Amino acid sequence: MIIDAHLDLAYNVIRGRDVTRPAAEQPYVHNETATVGLPDLRAGGVGLVCATLFTASVEHGVLGTYSTPDEAHAAAMRQLDIYRDWQARGLIEVVTEISPDAAAAGDVTRAILLMENADPIRSPDEVGQWYDAGVRVVGMAWKQTRYAGGTGAPGPLTPAGVELVRAMDRVGMIHDASHLAEESFWQLMDLSQGPVIATHSNCRAIVPTDRQLSDVMIQAIAARDGVIGINFFDRFLLPPAEYGKRRATLADVVRHVQHICQLVGDTRHVGIGTDLDGGIGREQIPEEIETAADLPRVAEALSAGGFGDEDVRAVMSANWMECFRRYLPAG
Ligand SMILES: [Zn+2]
């Protein structure tokens, strides 16, 4: 069983893809060859994913779908409805808790709902409604949001962001630190005793941009028993000197995994959060991966990189499984 902590499934439906079909039958959108359909996830043994409600402000370019909090709310609700529809059709199972026996892969891909960019939460007192709707992980930023500084937008939590952190902690929502600006990240770590993970972020030591995590940020997440999901976007995998000169490979993924393991001194705080369908296509991911059905090759690459069987299992699923069991306990 494989756990992928970051896929933008519903967002791709909004972009015109039928994600219930295999990637090979989905249209080429924005110069990207599709890599993720629900049948590919099943074929790859991907039994659990974090599935996003991803929205972006029109201020932030072509991905943008909203300009007011109400529009952001409506955009995220449309994506929630897509997951509910799939669940009603037996295509996925939206899960809000993880039971101890959840490690066995079922026939249906399970999905933990993750809100990426908190602008659809119109005010912090709406957190409970999103929690009741099934959302269990929230990342406050993408770029700048009403709550936090984000990628390419350095800065602190806003006053509403401070309130949002407190509201999330009251209901037990997991914080996703991916995309958080550094200043906002450290404020979150100070303010909150709640769970902090990074669903799709790589190592700034290899790719020095604010989108990736610095070594001290990685250590802080690990110290809080969080897990970091390695992102498969080549721009986030390859050192700048190599980007654009060669395709990324799974050895580049392994390099980020190794960096985190060496830094924190164990193999317990890293997993995968591929973001394979996050506005990128087959052209921008490791060349060994044609579709999500090829994700078992990541395990082979880890083995080839010197990881033992137990550590391979840890990275492919067990670390995320343990994390979600701890923070989304059954019953
Ligand atoms: Zn993202």
C-alpha cells in the first residue's frame, strides 16, 4: 500500500479532466499530459491520499478562480461536491479517522480532505463547518492569503490567521506547513501545540527557494512528530544548476528523502506527497513515472538508494499511516 499526501484531484475536474478515467484517456490540458486518474491510483496500490480543495485568487494568475471570500468558499464547495459525488458512486471513500487496521489497502482509494489555501474559510469561526464537512488538514497559505504569508509572499500570520490557528486547534485540524512563508511558519510553531505536517515540500538545502523547507524547519516538524511529503515536480527536485538541463529521475526524489533522514537522524519523518497533478504533467515529473500507477517504482528507487525494506515501507506508507492514526484517531 502506498500513501500519497498530496493530490489535486477535484481541481483537475474543474480544469476539464474526468479524473474517474485513467490518465491515458484524459485530455492534454495547459501543455500537460495527465498522470492521475482514480484507476491509476488503484493500479499503483495507492490506498490513501490527501485530496485537496485547492483554490487560488485571481490575483495570482491563471489558476485563479476567486476574488472575494464568498467566491473562494463557493469554489472550494464545488470541489467538496466532486469528492462527495465520487464517494456516492463508490469511487473513493472520504475518511475522517484512521483506524489501527487501516494499513490494508481496500478496493477503493481512501481520501483525507485537505484544504490548500484557507481563503475559502470565510472567517475563523467557520472552521467547525469545514471540519464537519470532512476536512481534516488545512494549509493556510498558497501564495499570500487573508491568513498567512505564502510562497513568494514573505510575511507573518495576519490577525485573522492567528485566530484561525486557534480555531483549528480547538477542533483538532492538522496544520499543513507546505507553502507557508517562513515567518508565518515559525509563528504557527509558537502559537500551536497541534499537529504540523508538510504534505508536499522538499529540501531547501538542495533547491534553495522559499517554496522548500530549510533544515531547521524540517527539524522542527520532525520534533513535533510531523511528516514531510516529497513533491515530484522537477523544479522542486533538481538543483537550479541542473533544472532544465535534464529530466528529473526517482534518484532525485531519493536524494531529498535521504537529506531529511540524515538531518533528523531517522527514517520516520518523510513520506511522499507527489502533487503529480498540481498544475504539472508527465513532462515535469521523474522520467520513470508515466502515471500514478508507476508509483511502486519509488520503492524500487529507495531500495536502490540503500534503504532497507522496513525503511522503504516507512517512506512509502508507514510514516504517514502512523501520523494520521495519531492525529485522526478512530472512535
Ligand atoms: Zn501546492
